[in-house]
Amino acid sequence: MNNASRWYWLHCLSPLHIGSGDGVGIIDQPIIREKVTEWPFIPGSTVKGVLRNHFISQEEGKNAQGQSSSWVDQAFGRGKGAQDELAGAVVFSDGRLLAFPVASRYGIFAYVTSPLVLERLKRDATAMDMDVPVPDVSSFEAEQVWITNQSKLYDKNSTASHTVYIDEFVGNAEKNTEWNTFATWLGQQCFAGDVESQRLFVERCTVVSDEVFQYLVTMCSEVTPRIRLNEETKTTVDGALWYEEYVPTEALFYGLMWCDRIPVQEKTTAKDELLRHLETQTVIQMGGNATVGKGRVNYRAGGER
């Protein structure tokens, strides 16, 4: 990738529902998942659309005439209805799953990831020419579990072993130096300026096998029953019961954004300059059920190549 590029990081502050349509099983409204892996993801179109609305509102608030700044149009484009349509210059990849929160006997919950997640992150970093301290997972075995030196996921009173209990999974963990270094770096990226959240992440992040991760991601999502009430009687309408699936609070996603070009008819702006406008940390809302507090996500972008 020869163009200017950045990471973006998404941290779920409340359950997130980006739907895939009506389900065919017990879950009436499942979340969108990758076809091959069945891992939750956030479509790049969702990320771009939400950020576009956020920055338009932000820039209009600064502008006395209530107009968005030219950089917003250059980055996100102008759609149908505008005097002259314009394709956006910034490209957003899908948000890939980075760490999935799962209940833990010790430490309350764990941020769980796997070798395959780390390998995909390393591949994406290579495409961006980024130097990322991803640990070597080539020799990771199915029975292994990695934790950090500061981990709270095992009984500190037991000197025999570092046994972790994550949902239905039980395993003996080992403290891995490379994983500890990477977890510290990752916490700084995802929670820049928030020392408490960085500490919480490092204490609770762990690597399990791809097979265990697959089970946790497919079986430990949040499922919520919903009903519709009769306006007059305030009782449940017959047949108005359905189940919605959510990505749980604390889930972490990452993605890439890059600038392919600057439209020639617009005022000349350097690619890095355009992307720097997007380097911020803010809370945005994604997906459905905004009026009941769902989909609050902390967005942060940065990491110049």
C-alpha cells in the first residue's frame, strides 16, 4: 500500500447490534458475521457513514453558515442531491474483531484473542508498512494459553499452576514475554490517554487456541429478548416477542483507513493532512436500538505509517 494510511480502533461501551437481517434459528435478529470465520465484524460502510455524520455535525457547529468544511467533502464525498457529486477520498476497511470479552472466574472477565487474529493483524500491519510488535504464534499449540505478567485471570494464591477458567474453558496459562510487550502496546493504541483502561486491558487479555476462540465467539455473544407492549393496556402484544443478538460490551475491533487520491476539482490537500482530520478520539453510536442505549462505541484513529 503506497498511500497514506492509519489504524482505527473501536471499543464497545455498550452492546452493539449491526444486524444481518432476519434469522432462521432461535435468534430472530442475529448480528452480522464473516461468512468463513463466523466472527462478528463492523462493515466499513457503517464506520464511514457514522463518522461522516459525526464530522459533518462537528464542522457545521464551528461554521456560522451551518456548512461543512471542504475537507469533510473531500474525505467522505458528496452524494446525490448535492450541486456536484463527489466520491470520497478516504477508504475504510471493515472493522475486524480483535478481542472478545468473556466471563472469567478470576478477574471478572477476559479479553480473549487467538493466534489467527494476531496473524491477520500482522498481515494488515505489513500491508500498511507499520512496525507492530505482534508475537510469534507459529509454534502456538492447541493446549496453550498466554497471559501477561500482570494478569488477574488466575488464582494468585495457587503456586502450583496458573489455571484460568474462561466460560466453560479451563486451561493452564503461561506468562509470555512477547505477548506482554504486545498487550502493553495494544492497550496504549486502543485506550490512548486512559491509563486505567490500559491497565485493565493488560491485566485481562489472553490468547487461547483458534478452536477455543471460535467456540467463545459463536456461543458467548449477548442475546436479549424484546417485546412490544399494547399502548393502552401496557401488556405484551400477542406474538410480539423476539430475540436480538449483540456483540457484548468491551469488545474490541480494529480497521484500516487510507487515502487513495484527492479529487482534482477540489482545493489541493495532502493525503496525510486529510487523514489527520480523522485522527481523534470520540464516542459515536453504531447499529440499531440507539434509543435504548445500544451501540455506543469509542472510536480512536491514529498510527501514521
